[in-house]
Amino acid sequence: MTIISESVRTLIKDFRSSTQDVEVATTPPAETYVSEEFFAFEQDALFAREWNCVARVEDLPNPGDFITTDIAGEPVIVVRNRDGEINAMSAVCRHRAACITAPAGRDLEDLGAPLGDITGHVESFQCPYHWWVYDLEGQLVAAPEMGRTKDFAVKGIRLPRFKTEIWHGFVFVNLDPEARPLAPQLAQIEDAVKTYQVSTLKSVAPDDFPGVPFNWKILVENFLDGYHASRLHAGLHDFAPSSSIEEIPFDEDAAVVSGWTRNTIIDGAFNPSFKVIMPVIAGLPEEYRRSSFFAALVPNLMIIGQPDMVMAFQVRPTSARSHDLRLYYMVPEETTKLGNFMERLELSKVGFVPITEQDMGTNISVQKGLESRFFTRGRYSYQEGMVNNFNKMLGLRYEAALRTAG
């Protein structure tokens, strides 16, 4: 049973006013963004119990391809097996707890750095410490010099497996063996994701931003906040104004907060021309071509649907004040075959930079402000309804963890 301290219990109680309807709700307590103790609680209450996005299937194209990641402090291997299935398992050797994908050595000037993620291809996994070998299913197949150890059987040892689900090309992992299936929790956005053809889109040239210096929830809130679009991004976001937001009603059984902006032009995009740079996704209805779609999948994936591409933000918290971020850019395979595709992609990325710079700068300042002794909890505009829905979703999970703890 998880032990929850009195200070965290108090924060959960104080958070309840942030889960009221937007007209009366207050913004969350500052400590939920700055306290390492509350961060540790969230790791257990959210990230160890929910479906974490860890990759796209394109990241693991062939049997033996693998990535490593960290979920709620647990080192995890995600690998495509010989049958072509993608599975996840613990990276901790069943012998003496070394991480089996870790490098055998480390620069003495880099001893304080985290293990870091590894991507590669193997026929099997060999622990660098004592050379125990595991197959792609996590089964131990070799352990040198263990013949004198009583009651030791290789066949009885395997790495713990975790629940894995593929949803429209995204790979999700859940550490909780009792977790509900993911797909039914995302039913409210199924039609939109199918219409954007996300399962067939190809991810190309993702961008990684390690050590982003603010709490992970600030990123999600900024993503869902329609109120700032016509203010902070005035001149850049005018074709998708704050006044055009349509939020999808909150569903307490879902694992997603979502909504739309209804744009003033067809085929709009966030770049200086305000028009898409790549071909529109084939068959996309005009309603979608005049809209932008936003969805935050709790806890760590955010999706933007545009007429020519879908972008995804994959976040991994590293402390109360930092997270790692990966940006995926997904387009139809036919688009990738254009002779000037990479040039168009780079133009699309560059066009998004001014908005990203404004958001990141503001988010950093929010983190600083939350640590001010003069901070007081604020109130919401009706145009921040999706942020409020995110609070409701968090609140349900905080309360569930509290009940489990007793």
C-alpha cells in the first residue's frame, strides 16, 4: 500500500477547488508544481497507473529493434520481437539489478548524469555486469557459472512484462497489471483520429528537447489553453482565434481532454503564410480543413491535427521543475516521397518556431511565478475550459490514489 504524507493529502484536498466547473474553479495550488514530494506522488498516482506513450511504431520497424525509457522511475525496454509484436518489459536484471541495456562503462567526468535512453538493434539482451542473457521476450537463456547454485533454473527466470497497447501507431505502456484497456478511454476522439488517418501517417525527423525547465503540467495547460491564443500569439494565431474554441465535454471515464478551433480560413497553418506548406491529407473533409484539433491524452501525449500533418508532443517528467519533450511530425507516406519534402518539412517547423518560443518563454516564467512568495491562486476565463477539464481529470486520479492508500 502506498503511503501518502499529510502534506500531500492536504494538497489533494486543496486541489479540489480546481476541479469545480470553470465558472467557480480556482487555479491549482503552487506546491503541486514545485514540490518534489508531490511530484513523487504524481509519479505513483498517474504515471505508474496510466497508459504512457513511449514511441511510434516507426521507431521500432524490425524484429530486434528496441528503445529504452523511464516510466515513474522504472527503467523499461520496448522491443519488437521475432513475431513482429511490440512488447515492454523491465530493464532490471534478475541477478544483481543492473540495467541490462546500460553501457558497460561511464566517463568519470559524467558520473552524475542519468542513464539516458538507448535505441538499438539486438538478437538478445546481455547484461553488461555478469553477462546474463535474455531473449527478446525477456526469458533468461544463459547465465554463466551458475551450475553450482542450488535450485537455480534458467527457464524459471524472466524479466517482468508490462501491458502494451498500440493505438493508431502510438505505442503505449502501462505498469499497472490491472489497468483498463486504453482504446475505450479514448473513444471521444476516435472519429477525429481516424479522419486524420493517424494510424497510417509516417513520423519523420522528430525533435528532442531534454531538460525543459518547468513542471510537465504547465506544458499540458499551455497546450489546452485557448485563452492565450489571441493574446500571447496575436498576429501569429489570428486565423484560429480564442473565440472559435469548441471544447468536447468532460467525460470522467475518459483519459483525454480535447477540443477544436474553427479557423477563419481553409487549410490554415502556423507559419508566416498562414497556409499549409505540404499537401492536404487526402480525403480530409472541408470541416477539418477549416479547423485545428487538440487532444491531451493523460498523462503524457498531446496531439494537434492540421490539414497537412499531425503533430504530437510526448512528455516525460524528470522532476517537479523539469521534463523531457519529444515532438513528432506525422504526414502521409505519399508526402514523404515529394522531391522537396525535407525542405517543406523544415519550413513547416521553422514556421512554428515563433509560437513555440512564445509558449516556452511564458511557461518558464509561470514556473518562476509559482515559486513566488506572493503567488495567490487565480480564477479562469471561460476560454480556459479545457484546462479546467484537465484539472478534473487529474483530480479524479489524485482522489483514486488517496482511496487506495487508505
